[in-house]
Amino acid sequence: MLTQILENSINYEMDKKIDVHNLHEEWLRQPGLCGDYNKLLAQAENDRDKAKERLEVCKANLTEVKARLELNIRKEPEKYDPPTKKSGEINATEGWVSSTILINMKIDDACSKAIQELADAQNALIEANYKVNLYGAGVKAIQDRKAALEHEVYLWSRGYFSVPDLPRPLIEDYQNARLTSQDEAVGILRQIIQKPKDSDDKISDSKDATAEEKERAVASPRRRRM
């Protein structure tokens, strides 16, 4: 029951992704993801071991059923249309016994059932091995995710994800755009880069205007004296 709930709740493609803009939340998710995938792997390995045991039981059962059929053929060969000698005596050779066993295994109810059980056990083992490999890959991916998170945190600590000191809505637009559209993100990034430049230009123009006003103020008294 618990395994079924975990299988329904996980999303492999989403779980292995990292939101670089919410590293603290990604770190909070990491232990839970690691635990869930390891539980699924442990359950898959347990199911595989049980499937192996079931397969061995089915093989033994088929061997037993086949032996009983062979015994019946040897005891009462006349029931299986045996060859006869010229004297009319039954000639149950080893070749005939082997052929008769193979033929009757398909029509004997006990043999048919044992063969079907063996086939089901083989398929169950194949499926169990598949799940072990699948969840093993999931555990490896979550381990790689942890290493990637460590590197992302290192990059963050070195200022790799830093952005200019701008109004938060513009920065949030850029961060959200990175998750959806690369072209849109580039456009917003250009706005972020251009905005400080525009601000600098305005400051520069303002300084030039102030300087001109001062020069006019100084020049005005001189003209009056003249």
C-alpha cells in the first residue's frame, strides 16, 4: 500500500529538476526525495527476491508434474497409443516415451497449469528486475541532484546569480521568464541592463543642466555691471 502511494506521488522528470532561484526550498525537498526513492528501490529489490523464489517453486512444480506424467506413461503405455511389435506386444521405447511426454504436456491439465504458472513467474521476474533498474536509476539521479545543488549553492555564494539593484517586479519577471521562455528572458535581461544606463544618462543630463544653470547665474551679475 505504501509503495503504491509513493509510486503515484513521485514524478521522476520533475523531481530531478532544480529551481536555481529557490535553492533553500530545493534543499528542503532533497532528503524527502532521497528517502522516497530509496524506499521504492528497497521494495523493488524485495519484490524481485520474491519473484526469484516463486520462479524456482514453479520450476520444481513443473518438474514434478512432468515426472508424474512420465510415470503414468510408463505404467500404462496402452493409454497413449504406443507402437507395437509384429507379435502385438507394446514397444514402449525411450524415444517414444520422450515424445509422448512432450505431446501430452500440452494437453494434460496439470502440466498446462504448471507451464502457465512458470511463464507468469518468468514475466513477474522480468518486471521486478525492470523496477529495480528503474528505481536504482532514480536513486542515482537524486544523488546527482544533491551534488548539483551543492555546486549551485557554491555559484550563488560567488555571486553567479546576482542581478542589478532594480525594482523587485522587474527582477521577478526575469527570473520567471527563465523558467518558461529563453527569448522572453533575454528581452527582460536587456531591459535590466538598459535601465541602469538610462538612469546614468538622466543623472548625467541632470548634472550638465545644473552646471549650465550655475554658469548662467555667475554670468548674470557680470552683465549687469557692464
